[in-house]
Amino acid sequence: MDKATMTKCFNEWMRRYIEEPERFEREFETVGAFMRDEQSGVEPSYGEASAAYMSQIATELQLS
């Protein structure tokens, strides 16, 4: 994903967050999981999940 596409995806993510914040409540739960993973020496899965979501947005916007 190039920088321009990523920029559009992040802007779309923010639009969705503003319009439907309840869809993102789970994000606050993932903070604890991220911290537990790091403390346990495990690579957190947040980055992978976020990358998948950005790819999904790109597909929905027909950017990829």
C-alpha cells in the first residue's frame, strides 16, 4: 500500500470513528491485550489486525 492510499484509508478510518464511535469500543480493550503481550515478550497482534483493517478499507474504497 503506497503512502497516498494509506492516507486515504486513515482519513476514512477517522470518518468512521467520528460517525460510529461505538464500532471502535473494542479498541480500548485491545490496549490491555497489547500491554500484556509486550510484558510477556510476545509480539502484539494489534499491528497485524490494524493492517488487515486498513486493507479492508482500501478494498471497500476500491483503492487496491
